[in-house]
Amino acid sequence: MPDTQALVSEFVLKLKRRKVEGSHATARQTAELLRSVISQQRIPHTNQAAHLIEAVKVVGEQLISANPVELAVGNIVRRVLHIIREEDLSLATTAVGGLGLSADSDDDEDAERDDRTLLSATAVAAASRSTLRAPALHTLLEDIPDSAAAPHTPSSGGESEGKSKSDKSVRSRKLKHDVIEAINELLEDIDTCHEQIAEQAVEHIHQNEVILTLGRSRTVMEFLCAAKEKKRSFRVFVAEGAPRYQGHVLAKELVARGLQTTVITDSAVFAMISRVNMVIVGAHAIMANGGVIAPVGLNMVALAAQRHAVPFVVVAGSHKLCPLYPHNPEVLLNDLRSPSELLDFGEFSDCMDYGIGSGAPLHVVNPAFDYVPPKLVSLFITDTGGHNPSYMYRLIADYYSADDFVVQRRTALGS
Amino acid sequence: MAQKKGVREDADELSHVPLQAVLLADSFAQKFRPITMERPKVLLPLVNIPMIDYSLAWLESAGVEEVFVFCCAHSKQIIDYLDKSEWLSLPKFTVTTIESHDSVSAGDALRLVYERNVIHGDFVLISGDTVSNMSLTQALQDHKDRKKKDSNAIMTMVIKKSKPSSLTHQTRLGNDELVMAIDPHTKELLYYEDKVDAADGMVTLDKGFLLDNSAIKVHNDKEDCYIDICSPEVLSLFTDNFDYQHLRRHFVKGLLVDDIMGYKIFTHEIHSSYAARVDNFRSYDTISKDIIQRWTYPLVPDIQFSGNRPIKLERQGIYKGSEFSSDIQLSRSAQIGPFTLVGSGTSIGDYSKISNSVIGEGCSIGSNVSIEGSYIWDNVTIRDGCQLNHALVCDGVVIKSGVVLEPGVVLSFKVVVGPQFPVPAYSKVSLLPQPTNQDSDEELEYADSGSRILDITSLNRALEVPNGELSRSSDNAEVGVAGVGYIWSVCEGGHEEEWRHSVAPIPANKIAELRKAPIEPDTPKLEILPAARVKPDVETSDSDDDPATDDPCDFDKEVEATFLRAVHEGVDQEHVIIEVNSLRLSYNMASLDCASAIFWSVMKLALETSHCTEGELFRNAVSAITTWRDLLRHYLQSIDEEIEIIMKFEEMCLESAKDFAPVFAKILHILYDKDVLTEEAILSWASEKEGADASDKIFVNQSQIFIEWLKEAEEEDDEEE
């Protein structure tokens, strides 16, 4: 498809030039791109799911290698792959189920029966074994409404429309249609994740508390503002987040919303931490072990928080959940940026005169990210609620298929 | 109304015209010879990526939509490369090549671009060896705003702060110290001098600058990035002035001097972003290191900005080709030091040590090899036990076992160095013989059209000869047994300069030498004087044992400068004496030398005051001598000094100031009249000269009458007594 190819190469170029800033924008654009790839993909009658998966993988591989540091790209690619698998599975299930059941059975009854079976865990386990689907822990926890919306809702939608199952061409159109529907829901999730996270703010921020944050994260900003809107009064310390000083921007935004804000230097964090009730920060990515890849300086904050037993809370949308482990060779943990963010080239140009060769010219290292190990994190707040670091792997199992963890050519060749 | 409409149309036009760029894929210089004999400079790899890719990637990301690549030397190679690359297939980015075979300078190139009539609006002018990550938005906006206000603001030049070394008087990129005068408010460029004469270290600014501008800042810590934002007028200016060749030396200076047209050049200083141009081997080294240190982010090896192979960054700035493409075979005992890049497909043997180097793809490096600060391109074979020190090794070179490359060596394509052969420092080895018409003429670099064309033809001839036959048969001995290649002789005098522009750092003994060079006495009245006083090389090289031997010339100039200040600024004679005395002490000179230096300055002043006839010259001399009589007399304490200045005067008449020759006798008389010289001195000078040969006696003969008269007067005196 020449059309999508142009789109893909344009986006790849943008990623390579590091022109897409932030995981939110990246995730959104990746999902939109994959949606158009899928919608323009012509699929044969047989084995459509595999075909779609292959198409997405080809594109996904390019996207991931274009900017391996931005893990959100890989996350979205894997989620789309997961969606395709789920949809395929649910269609197959309804087809098989429909054949197995008496042809004249009412679909509503069918659904009801499904709902009833959900109540019993053993029944679910049995059903899942029969449908080869990993048991979603969320489906067991009835008190969480609308949980795991993305994978679950479309599958139920698929079941309800399962009437016209026998016609193959209809099925093929349906798979594509369902997948695109599901991606739309994913996009909606990405868009609303800030609000959904912010809704939980009141439960965590209490009256007259002191909150510390570092750098700027839109999620954190909306989280704090939501608490403010609910008439909570509290103070915020903003560590400026050298060398990019995004904290200054955050401080401006918070003051504009009428929050009591204090800007401190990063190095003052340890001095201030004893007065802080809670640390709330954003993240670049959350790894499968519950570790966090976060803007540089956060490990220091986390250690300080641990020393003074201050809760360290990470807020992040579910698109930042990465199914990889930080020790995985696929994961590029860090991005070393230009030293010019730290110091002025002109002022130090004489320290870097390699011609004079006085032995040791000046070296400047400017890593973009820190790794915060899971034991330092008290709580993750995602759009599906608050979670313990040790629960992350489980959450990830809901969003991703184990088959897709590696989206590299090796798998493509193998499969 | 009509005017308004015009303005609106203009604005519309500005917004619709896609941003264009002219990329000169030829530097019109020969600093990268002999490598550039076989491959154009823009295709030479910089940290394993051809330079032109850096330039194009930057243009693309800076929002340029249309690039015209001007290629001249090896144009076919460049066009082939671009055809294969991904640059031609990018959306919203078109690359068009303009080919020429007879352009010899940037001026010719721009004239050709003008003829093609492809540039419709403001454009970016860079050369294909520029590495940058700056954002053009601000610079472009400023340029357009200025252009709207003043249609004469036709060019914006990007500059960057970079301090030149106080020892070598060159920037870290190996360029000469650059002096610019900039109006701090409008950022207008008023003065540009990139060839500050190291000998007198003097920069002369027109007084008019001070009258016309409320403030002037003179910088010597700015670097020209060679990125220009030009209005279309620039092209037509080049066409109008067909003698403009060099962008800076002719065009910029020409515009700055020209008052009639009133065109103006402005500067845009960048702070946080990077911009530099690979101009010589030194800048090749420096910019490579800057890239490895990530100053050029996101144009760094581990980000694939131009279809380059994936590379992984490890701790301590070690870059390794990714394992997926093909394996790097790295022996367990091999040590790879910090800030090193190893391309994919390269194998490294046991106990080899590599640090601060760039190794290309597909190289095979034997065991016990030590590589330090070197640049090794693709498919190079290095056998066991070699030592490479700050060398540049091109594609396909074979270095047999036990070879030692001294600092600054350049091995061009496919050279073979025989076993155990030590390649001397700064030597350049190529398969092609050195073109015979390459003389020591410094102008060669900006050769006028004649010699350049000759050059190309001779080069073609060289290429036509089958390489192997020619070199293998004749020159085995040059690079060791079974070696292939010619060692290029460095043009005379050039060898002294070689260390300035080499990939190797400046050797320690040179630095020590430069440090020893005379320290300037503080002359606070010379704010504009950059301390560029070091007379490089020619003298300093033999001055290790006796630092004073190179001084007399300097001393004379120094005294003259002091004296001229006194003349022009009306400094008191006493102060001049104090200053000259301090100079004498710092240069370790005798008062004899002071006398002759002062006298020389006085006479030079007379000479330089405008005159047409001998009579006028004579009058000038008389007035100068009269004015500075006391100063002269101060230094003429004894007969010896007086004789010394007569000799000096004689020497002047013969050499530097021949204008004085006809009036020698008259001036001698005046000097006597004004009591500067005594008769004893003149007579003893005359008697001293008596034995000399005829050619030495011209002036004695000329003043014969005067001398006779003096003798008579003396006798009369005697008689009277």
C-alpha cells in the first residue's frame, strides 16, 4: 500500500529526528498510524488474523527501531497485536461456541449464561482453558467497573453480533472492523487516561499535605489540579528537574491554577523531604518488574523518600506499561542527550581543544532517564486504579500477549 | 494603495515559497589531499557516516524543503551516492543536483546556480561538510524581519562562541584566529578578518566605524560556522562581481568595504546548538570527537538519521555496531577504551588495545595492535603488532605486521604498507603520485582558474594510468617491502605548518616552544590588538637554544608601533622613552638597537607620509627629524650609536626605503645640522667605509662633498685653536 507506506516512513522519520515529544503524543500517533495501516490492509479470506499481525509487525518493527528509547511505541504496537489476537480469538470462540450450541439458542441467553459463569472462578478457568485465553484477573474482581476495557468490551461486542457467523467474507470484514473499533477504544483510553488518573486524586491527596514532585509531567499536573478542584488545600514543592528545567513550567501552570507552589533545586530534595507527606511523580515507562524509567534525578528522590519513609507514588497512563524487563537486551534504558543542555559550548570550548591535547579534555554526560527499582516505589496509579509494583506483571498480562513481547525480525522470521 | 498591495503580495510570496538551500558539495580547497584525489570530500565518512548525510539530515530536520546540491569535483560519485541514498525519496524534501565541471570556486558555483534560476526566495547556503543541529527558525525569522525593514540586509551569518587557543592562535577546529567587529545592538557585521597577520598582530579598523556606530564589539572568540542565510540578491551580486571567488575572503569582505551599494551582513549567534564545518584534518578530528561526545545530538551514531547501520551505545561512550547486522568478532582479551566506535563486521584480535578511535565496518585487526586516537575507515586490514597513533586510514588499506604509524599520518585508499615499516609523522601516502605542478605557492588552495584546470587534467591523467602497475613497479621502496603507494612530499615550508592542521594533537614540544615564545609587555593602549604575536615556525623552530635570536625584527616592529602611537595619539616623548626602554629590557636588547629602531621608525614615518617628489620626501624627513630630535638624541649617547644609525640609514636606502637613496646626503646634512649626529661620527663612518668595495661606497661617494666640508671645518677649528 503506497499510501500507508508514505505515512509510515513519515512517522519513522519523525521518530528518528526525535521530533515527537512525550510518550503520550507518541502513543497516540502510533495507534493512529496502525489503525490506518490496518484499515488499508487487504486481507485474504483465510488466516486473516495472522496476516494482519504480520502487517502490523512489519510496521511495528520499523517504528520501534526508529526510536528504541521511546518505549511507548513498542507498547502500542504490542497492544494492537494483542487486540488482533483477542478479536480473532473471540470470533473463533463465537464461531465454535455457536456451532457447539444449539443453533436456535438466543444470543441474549448466551450472554447471560456467560455472565453467570463469570461469577465462579473455576468456571472461568475452565472456559478460558477451552478458549485458550489467559484468565484476566480483572474479570474476577467485580468491584472494579469497566476494568480491562480494551480487551474485554470488544470481545463481548463480538459475541453479541455473532449471529452472522457462517459467512466468511462477512467474518473477514468483521475482524477488521472489530480491530479498528478496538483501536479506537485504545485511542480513547490514551486520551482520557489523564482524567481517569486524576479522578483518583482525592483518594490520595489529603487536606494540608505537602506534595513533592520533580520535573514536569502532564499526568502529575492534572492529578494535582483535580485534587485542588475538589477543594483540597495542599502545598506542592517542585524540584526544577535539571538540566531541562521542566519544573519551572510546571510551577507556572500550578500557580495559574491557584496552587501553593514552591520551586526548589534538585539538590535540595533531601533537605526538604522530611517535610513532605507524599512524592508524586510521572514516569517515562513502567517495566514489567515494577521498576520505573523516569526523568533523571528521580532515583535520588526515591531514595530520599525511602530514607524518610515518605510514600513514593508514580502516576502513569496504561500506555506507559511496558511488557519488557529492564534487564532485557531489547530495552534501551537510556538516552544520552546533547551536553549543550548542561553547559554552554562556547564557554567551555577551550576545555575541549583536542589539538592542544593536554591529556584529559572535558567530558560531559547528559543521560535523560533514571531507573527507579521497584522496591522504592510505593504505589502506581494508572487509569485502572492503584497498584503495587509487584502487581505490574499481572496488569501487563491483561494488556499484552506473551507472543508479542519480542517484535523483532527474529520472531518474524521464526513464525 | 499600489504599494500596500505589493507588500501583501510580498508577504504572501514569502509564506508560500518553500525554504531552499544550496549545498556546495565541493570545498574548492585541497586540504584533504591526497584523499580527495579519489573521493569527494563530502563523501568521506565522519564517524562512519558520509559528511553530506550530516548536512542533509540537518537541512531536512531544520525544515528546508528543497536542496540544490552543487557538485563539481567527482560529481559522478556524489550523484551516484545520492541516487542510492534515501534522500531522494523523502516526502517534502527534494534534492536536486547541479553538476558542473569547470567551476573552481564557490563564486563560480553560485553564478551557475543563479543562471539556473532555481532560487526564488531566501535560501540557506552551506557546504556539504557542515555538521549542525541548530534550529533555523529564529535565524530565518530575524533575517526576514530585517529584510522587510531594510532591503539591504541580504545575508545573515551564523556564528558561535569558541575561544581560540592563546598559544597557537587557532580555534579548536584548526582555523586561524578570526577577528570580527559587530554592532552589539543590530548585530550587524562591520569587519571580518580571518587572516590576522601573526607577525604584527595588528587589526586596523576604519575610524569611520566609530563615527557611524554608537557601539562596536570586536571579537576574537567567535567562530564562523559557514552557515549563511542569504537573500536572492546574493546570487546576483556574485554574477555582477565576476571576480568574487571565495565566500568570505572576497564576498563578505567585498560587501563590507563597498559603501556604494550599502549591502549589509548580519550575524546570528547560536549558543546551545552545534554547528561546525570540517575544513581540515584538525577539524575532522575535533568534530568526530564532538559527535562521539554527542554535542550534535540527534545526529549521533546510535540514532539512525540517514540509513546508517544500527549502532549501540555502551558505557563510557563506546559505540558498537549492532549484533543483528553482523557480528563484531571481538577477542576476549582485546580492550576497547572509552569514546571509541567499532563498526559492524569488524574483528579484533587478542590483546589489541583501541581507544579514542573510530573503526569502520568490515575491518580486520590483528592481535597486539594498539590504536590510539585514529580514524580507520572501512575494510582496512591491520596485521599483528602494529601501532597506530593519531592516524587517518582510508578504505581498503593493508597495514602489514609490525608497522608503526607516527602521529598525523594519512594513508589514502588501498595503500599497502610493508611489514616493519615505520611511517614518519605527518606523511601522506597515496596510490596516486603527487601532481607535479603542485608547487609551494600558497595561493594554490584558492588557485586561479588556470592552475586549477591544469590540476584537474593532471589528476585525470594520473587516474588513467592503471594504478597498480604504476605504483607497484616504481615505488616499492617508499612504503616498505611489498608496500604500494607514494609518500607525498609536503610542499616546502608546509611541513612546519603540518602540525597545525593534522589529525594528531599538537605535539608537546611544539606547545612548550610556543609557551616559551616572548611574553608581550603590557601595552594597555592597544585594546584592539589581539595578542597574536607568536611568530610561528620558521624562526621558532631553531630557537630552542636561544630564544632571543628571533627577536630583532619583532623588536623593531614593536618600537615602531610604540612610536606610531606616540605620533598619532600625541603621547609624550618621555612616555615613549619609558615604553621603548621596557621593550628593550623585555627583548634583551642593547641601547644601540633602540637607537637604530627609533631612527628607523622616524624615517619610516617620513616615508609613509604622502609625497610625490623627492623634494616633498625630503621636507617630510626634515619635519620628522625636527619633531623627534630630542627622542633621537636621547638614544644617541655615544659615537657608536650614531655610526649605527648611519649604517641603518644606509641599509634602509638600499633595501626597504629606496626612495631615500637620492636624498641621502641631504638628510645626513640635516641630521648634522639638528645636532642629531656629530661630525666625529660621520667622519669615522666615512673612514670605516674607505676600505669597502665600490658597491658599499655609493652613499659615501654621494656625500663626499659634505664629508669634505666637514673635514675642512674640523681643520679650521683646529687651526683656530
